Amino acid sequence: MFKLIKQGGFTGGTSVINNFNVENCFNESYNDYYIEVSQVDGNLNYYNNMRLLDATGTLITASEYQYASLQMTEIEAFGELRGTTTSMQYGGYSGSRTSDTLALGYFVYSPYDANSYTFVSGKTSGNVNTNKLVAFRNIYSHQVEERITGINFHGHSHYTEFLVNIYGIEE
């Protein structure tokens, strides 16, 4: 059963926001979480990426993330991507038009356990500039055993709307 524990975001703004933190959303109350982003608008014209926040609230920017991603699009062949990098890449795609949107859902496993890697898996759907669908199926691992307390979303350009709900998964 899912229990809503944190909501965040902003709507209808005119300011340029190219990254957004959800802080203190992971704690000792739950082992696993579900992240739902129901609305992302802006001039991304690029991939939405994610990073984790450590126990001090510091953004983890080192090359500590491994990923594997299946990109499925209407306009080109499906692609497989994988690697080690400084963020959880390919967390969805949104084009540059205001009608291009992005939605995503991710499970986060054991983020608050200081003696375990944090794993993230999920899927996204969005539009590219040609009104064609692009979807991703991703799995990530943060390759350092440490306590994680939050998550950061960042894009290539900026967000004008971003709505996120984080749920604890009750056992």
C-alpha cells in the first residue's frame, strides 16, 4: 500500500528553474518509495535527469551512478543505453514546445539504509517536438553505501511547471 509522504513542485511560473530538489523525503519509516511526477513543462528539449541528496542534504555529483536504459520512440529505432556517470540519466524526455510534456514513475529501493546501495527503477513517457511519443524504461544504482534523504531533478534548459508526489510503500 502506498502512503503519500511528500508533495512538491511549482506551477505556472515564469521564472527559469533548471533543477529542483525534494528534500527529506526518504527516512527510517519506509524501506521503499514510489516517485510520481505527473506534470513537467518547460523548455527542456532534452532529457530529464536525477541525482540523489546525501544525509547532509548535499547533491551527489560524483560518477557514482550506474544506469541501463531502453529508449522507445516513434521516430527512430529503439535504443539501449548504459554506463557510469554523474547523474541518473535519461529520466524522460520533453521537447521545447509548451505542449510537450513528460510524466514519470520510479520506485526507489533502500535509500535510507546507510549500509546498502540505493536502486531506482521506473518508466517515463513524453513527447518530442514532432508530437511523437518517446518512452524510457530505466534502472539505476548509486554505487556508494550511504544514507540518501532526497532527490534532485534537473534538465537541459528549464522547467515552468513540475509536480511530484512521493509515497512510502508500506509492507
